[in-house]
Amino acid sequence: MLSIAIAIAGCLRSILASSCVAKNNSLFISTLPGKTMLSYSADQLMNLNHLSTPSCTNVIKQFGLLLRPRYIHRSSRRKFFYSGTSPTIPALWSATRAVASRSRHQSNVSDKTSSLSVFMATPLRGLDGKRRVNFSLIRPLKRSLPSLSSKIELLNVQSLTNKSCLIHDHILDKCLDYMCITETWHQPDTFSSLNESCPPGYSYLQKARSTGCGGGLAVIYRCELELSLQLLPELSSFECLAFKSEHLSSVLFLLIYRPPKPNSSFILEISNLLATFCSSSADVITLGDMNIHVDIPSCRSATEFLQLLDCLNLKQLVVAPTHIRGHTLDLVITNSAPLKNLQVYDLGVSDHKVVSMELLSSVNPSKPKRHICFRNLKKINPVHLAADLRHLSTHFSSLDEAVEYYNSHLRSLLDHHAPIKSRVVTFTRSAPWFTDGLRRMKTAGRALERRYKTSGLTVDRQIYRDHQNKYSKALKEARSKFFSNIIRNSKQLFSTVNHLLKLQTPSPIGSSTEQCNLFMDFFTTKISLIRSALPGPLTQTAPLSFAFSQPLSCFPMVSLEEVQNIIKNMKPTTCALDPLPTSLPFEIL
């Protein structure tokens, strides 16, 4: 057998080393000089050049000359082996998954557990033979519960007039609960910039500077938080806005703006203010632009201010620079309020940075829900409704009977074709002027912000700030264009102007007996005041009498066409008391 293998190897070497010449459908292989000439016909070559296994392969395998070690890939679990019927080496998937070995300190398991492990080791297969996932063995993921925290941000905006649309978009993008703003620069009777900054579902509290320009404080908050202003003493060295939430009655917020000009009475006034509220409230959060360089130890005003906080057992939490020149001016001070995730980042539209934080609370106010009732009038088939209307009776003995009949039957037809449906909804609306171009600019701004945070280069920061200013201007232009188109409609003119210019107050949620009584008392008092303002008592006037020369005895009959023309010329206005909406008869006619 060994001689046969050696002979085969020699033949292969001689074939490779020879030169080939084709002549008369035959192949002549000339070997090296001194060797014998070999010749093969075309049929012999075709018999040798087929895909069947040569007869000598089994002999070679028995001697282990071409034996390949068995290899199993660790990740794909493929097995390579020889097959007696196939000349190639196939790669097959393993039919079963290997069961993990038992831990050294694991105790013996019962038959039930072992059968379960075998079941888990065997994958499921469908009708087509492919692997399937056994969903009963998948471990359920732990779902994170909604965090009971309120998102708060502080920003010295340096004039809200030209940044109102950007603040509006920023509040919706970050889903903020409180947006505390200093230096709004709004006048006492001007609310247009605040109305532009306030998204739907939000309201605001504001305090403008009474004299001069600049200054101004505002907090934009969710309506469901129900903030209320707190009384403050007279302050001359700084501006302050104190407020509380109905859901966080133990937390008092103090929003402060101190002008940069030195004032000797500042330390005395703020010490009295903090001492008063810290003794009456469990948690006090004081935040705002103090214009005190607490990052400079040699600053005298900063030293006095930090000593005051230490005496009142208060802690200043901001340690990063909040101004583009590297100083810490915007501060967050508290005694024991549970604040977390305090961060400082640049919005790109002001010299001051945004101070972001979260306030832990035991109550998470949800969005206001409303229970509405409606009819789906669009699904009414006019042909079927017209067929039902033809079956109504037209013979009545009196007018009252006809009115009662039509009211009841028309309501029943409406309930049949469009039954009343009820649903609990929450109203959330985005900015209607937000276009695709603005969305692309917003995406580009986020990319520039990430680049600036990654590199930290001044040039990247300047590019980001320039883009944010362009984005703010584009938002304002789009909003102005949107409301210009709305104002052209005379029906929406006054309501739109009131929404843009007047002070926005949060609308009451729901209704109560007290609110209904107040509404009724308002009009009763108004009527009484009008009557009391009249010059004298009302005199009874005699009823007017009319003389008819010829009484009306008969009425001509009207045709169906005349009735249809009268109905078509009427305005399609409807009322909640109508048994059938006016639009439905118009569609039928």
C-alpha cells in the first residue's frame, strides 16, 4: 500500500514538472530528459477530470496521510468532518446547544430541575426547521419607574425680547418644569416677550423693574404646578421674586438679581430676607445672578457673602464658571433641599451659562386630563341618513306636537348614525411655526455643541454661539410670519392680539360650584350697577296697538324647490341645542 502512495506522489511530481503538447485530440506530456514519454487521449483525460472520489483516497485515509484534526469553532459551533459519500468537507450547525457544566460548589439537583435544564438547552424550531426564540425563558427586564423630580434651570438671558422664541423652543426641548430667568428687560405693562416665551401648558410669574431700564425677573412653569407669589419686604439693593408650589408646599423659591454696581445695604437686606424665610420654611432654594465673584477668595464682597451663608447654615452648590469670562456669578443656595444633577452648560445666546438641576419630590404632578364627549360626524353616510329622514311623519295636530316629534326623532337618528363617544385626553401642542428648515438648523446646532464640548476650543465655541444667534433670529422670523397670516383673518384678530400682548394667567382646571356662583354673582352685580346708574325710575309704557286694514286669511303653498333654496342660502351655523347639526342637512341637500 505504501508503494502505491509513493507511486501516486511520483506521478504528480512528474506531471507538474512536464510540458504539455496537444495533437490530434491527444495530450503528450514530455517529462524531463531521460524519462519516458506519457500520452493520454481525450476520453482518458475526461475520465480523470470528474468530481467523483478517486479510488485511492480510501487507501490514503486508512494510512492517515491526509487526516485533518477535528476543529470546532468556539463561536459558530461548526463541525468539520469527513463524509464517506461526499468528496468535500461540509460545515454543519450543531443540532443541540452544549449545556454548561455544573459549578463545583453546586449541589445535586432533582430530576425536575435536570429535565428543565435539558429543555432550556434544546432550542425551539419552527415548521421550516429554523431556530425560534422560546419567549417563556426570556428574563423580564426591570422597568425604570418615572422619577419623582422636577427639572429646574436658571439663566441670565440679557434681554428676553430677541430670545423669546429660542427660550420657548428650549423649554419644550428640555421638558422643563421651572425656567427661572433674570434680566428679562421687560417693562411693567409689556408682556409680549413673556407670552412668546411661554409654551402651551405653561404659565409665568413676573416682576419688572419699577424704575429705569434693565433688570426684571420671571419664572415660566407648568400650569399643573400651581405656583403662587409670596409677600416680600421692600428691597433696594436687589430684585427678588418669591414663590411656592402647591405640590411642594415645604419648598420656597427665591429668584434674585443683584445689579453689578456695589451697594452697602446688600448684605444687610439679604441676611434679613434669608433669616426670615429659613425660619418659616423647611427648605429654601435661593437662585439667581448675584454678580459676586465667589470663585475669587480675595474678593471682599464674596468673602462677606460666603460668611453670611455659613452663619445661616446655607450651602452654595455651583462650583463651575457660569460666565464666559470664567467667573461664577449665577448661584444656587439651599439649606436642605434635595437637589441633584447640577450642571452648567452654554446655550450660546447670552454671556451667562445655564445652570440646570433636579429637585426630588414625593409628588409628581401629572398633566391635566379632560373628559371630552364628541360625535364622529365624518363617518355618517348621507345616503343612509336621507333615507331615514324620509320615514319621518309629516301629519300633526299642533305645532308643539310637531316640534317635540322632530326634536326627539332627529336626536335618535343622530345617536344611531353618530353615537356619543367619551375620552380622557391631555392637550399638548408644539410650536405650529416650527418648519423643516428650523429643524435642520436645530440639528446642526446640537452637532456644533457636541463638537465644542469635545474639543473645548475657543473657535468651536464661537461657531456654536454664532449658529445659535442665527437660529434664534430664524425662529423669530418664522413666528412673525405665522402670526401675520393669522391676523389677516378678522375673526381671529382680537383673540390673537390678546394672546400676544396681554398678561397670561393660568386658566382654572375643571369647574366647581364656587366658580359657577362667582360667575353668576358677577353678572348679577353688573346688572344691578347698570340699573342704579339710570337717571330715574322706569315708567310703564302702554303696549303698542296696530290696526290691520285687511286680515290675512290664507297662505300660499310653497314648493320643495323654494324650501331647498331657502335652506341653502342660510348660514351653516349650529348650536348645542339643535337636534341635528346644520352641516348634515346641507350635505343631504
